Amino acid sequence: MSGTVTVASLARLPLFKDVPEDVLKRLADYSSVLRPADGTQLFVQGDPPAAVFMIVEGSGRVRVGAPDAAAKRLMVEVFRTGDLFGEMGVLDGAPRSADATVLGDVRLLRVEGQNFRAATEGCAPLALNLARLLAARLRRTFGLLQDATFAPLEVRLARQVLYIARTDGVQTPAGTRLGGRFRQPDLADLLGATTRSIITILNNWRAAELVAYDTDKAFLTVRDMAKLETIAERGQED
């Protein structure tokens, strides 16, 4: 994809399914394509919400998370090709609620906030697609909150590893490798846990041959999905 935005490139994104061509053309006219370097911060918590972003190409990811005063982090979500992010502040006008950082090679579509809102307000298919996306994220957020309240850390980690494996897994001879790299502190950030506790769980899983973990490349591979699912299902019948 070049630095220009085309109607065809927009139409390939799930958010724009069934959106009329004239709406896509207006969005394309007010959009740009970016190829930020690995490690680039697209925005930080508290920034004004100037635009929404979509990942259109690339093997990399964008991680969205929030820091606290003690320099700890909470990883909110990991986005990949086809995903939209940054929409919340654009829709409600409030400052950014989290940071967004590029990991690896991605090409992004940047749509000015006022133009995205105008398109959403005037196009029922786009508004419906966006509502479905937000509903799915709200369900996931509720599930994470429920897990944080009731589930042991090992169960929570199993559920998150399975979620990532199913939504962004790569099949290898050794099993299903999580898309992207996850250092042990990253996994701790995903759950608001300590790195030491995550290392303990991973070591136990490795000993039981549930997973393999390449500490140099930060690749986590699920070797036995069924056994990990058994751990993830603990407490559901209580």
C-alpha cells in the first residue's frame, strides 16, 4: 500500500463492510497511511483524541495500555491487521485513556476524528459495524473484570493465552504460537500481576509440557490446547 488511501483499501477492512462507496471515498480523502518505526508511541494517556487508527498491513502489532504512578503497566489490548483503535476518545471527546505503542512492522490508516464522526453519524452500516465492535470489546472487558474478581491468576493467564492463541495464533510443528512477542513482563502487564508470579506459572506449564517458551525471542507456544482449556475452565461450575 502506498502513502495514499484508496476506496478499495478501505473496503477490505471489517469495519467498512457494506459501507457505500461514496462514504468510503469521503473517508479516503481525509485519511493518510503511516508506517511508524518499531517502538513509536502513537499517543499517550491524556492526549487529545485527534484521530482514529486502523492497522491495514504488516506483521507487527499495536499494544494499548496504561501506566500508573509506580511505573507499572496494564496492557489493555493487542491489535493486529484489520483492527481499529483510538475510537473511544474520538467518539466521546475525552482525552486518551491509554497509550498506544507500535511493535514491529505495521502500516496504519489514520482518519481525522471529525471526519470519522461525520461518516459514522451519516451512515447506518458504518454505525452498526462500529456498535458491534464496541459491544464485543465491552463483553471482553466485562469478562476480564469478572476474572480479576473471581478467578485465580493461573486460570486468568490460561484464559488470556487461549484468547490470543485463538484470535492471533500461528500454527507451528510444536503447537499454536501466540502472534507477536510476549516477554514475561508483558504477560504480567496483561493481567496486572507480578513478573515473578507469571514466571512461576510458565515454569510449571513448561514442566507439564503445556507450553513452550523461547525466552530469547519471547515466543510463547501452546503445546496442549486441551489441557490449557481444562485450566481455563476451572471455577466455571462453582
